[in-house]
Amino acid sequence: MGLSEMLSSGNSSVRLKAALAVGTRAHAGVADVLVARCAVEPDFFVRDMLTWALTRLPQDVTVPRLLTELRSPVAQARSQALHTLSKIGDPETWPAITPALLHDADDEVARTAWRTAVALVPADEAQALAGELAAEFGRGERDVWRSLSRSLVTLGDEAEPAIALATTHPDPAVRAHARATARLLHDPEAAFTVTVEEEARSGVPRHDDREEERADR
């Protein structure tokens, strides 16, 4: 059975073993097959193994293919390419993290773009990135809020002006999210919390705010 057949097997264990084997051998000729599979693989653990296998290949082989995937109409292709670029960590790929990706209509693509951006951003562009991220305050459900806040906190002091500005926004959801992020910025080990009063004003459904954030990837 060839690699393509193994990676498209109906058995996720077979697909996982195939990705592991390919990464162990690290043969550049399989890059196209791995990248293509990333766009359609339904299992989280297999996708993560595919990413690991791609990081084992030469960057001059993988990076151009991943950059092409960022323009794919398939949301998972964009998301997984961003995730793999974050693992490769090549600073030369920073310009590819465009505002279109940071504000992608698909939540998972946007969240992955935020994490990748803060990992790759040059120091002199961190404040500008914070401004882009702050434009997403109030977006989506609570897990999206937490992802954005954690990304902004990663930028440290460079994010403070953008966060502070958002705390005065006319939208109550934006203000609530920004205030929660400001608290997290000053205590990164704290749980992500939105006060009862802020929730009431923003209309955000209440959750157990002490629950651990789902591990990002």
C-alpha cells in the first residue's frame, strides 16, 4: 500500500502510523502528499503528526508549499498551513501572515493566524499587530475570546495601548473582552475572567471561567 493510500485509509491508526513513518524517514519527495492531506484530515492527532512530519523536511521544500496553502479556499488548509509555519518558526514567513488571515471569517483560521503571528512578528511591528488583533475583540464564543486574549498577552507591553483603547469602545462586548484581557496582561497566570457585570452588559453567556482553556493545538 502506497503512502497516499495509507493516509486516506478509513482507519485513523493507519493514517497516524503512516505520518509517523514519513516523518521518521524525512524524505522531501513526500511533501506534496503531506500538505494535501493536511487540508482534509479529520483527526486532530493525525493532523498534528502530519505537521510534525512536515517540520522534519527541509524548509526550502515545505515553506513554499505552505505559503501557497494560505491562499486555499479550504479553511482547514489555511489553518493547518499556519499551524505548521508556526512550528517551523521561520521569521522570513512573517509577511505572509496578512490582515486577511488575521480577520479570516473562519474562527479556527483566525485563531491559528493570531497564534502564528505573535510567534513570528518582528519586534518593531508588534504594536501594529496588537492593533490588528484588538480589532477582533468581542468576536465569537468564549473559546475565541480566550484565544485572542492569550495572543495579545504574548505580545506583552506592546499590546497595552491597543487593549487600553478597546476598553473605551462603544460596544459592551468589546469593552468586556478588552478589560478581561487587560487583567490577564497584568497577571498571565490568572484564569480568563469576565465579571458578572461585564457579562450582563455585553450579553455574553456565562461560563465557568475557572475552567482550563482548551489546549491550543
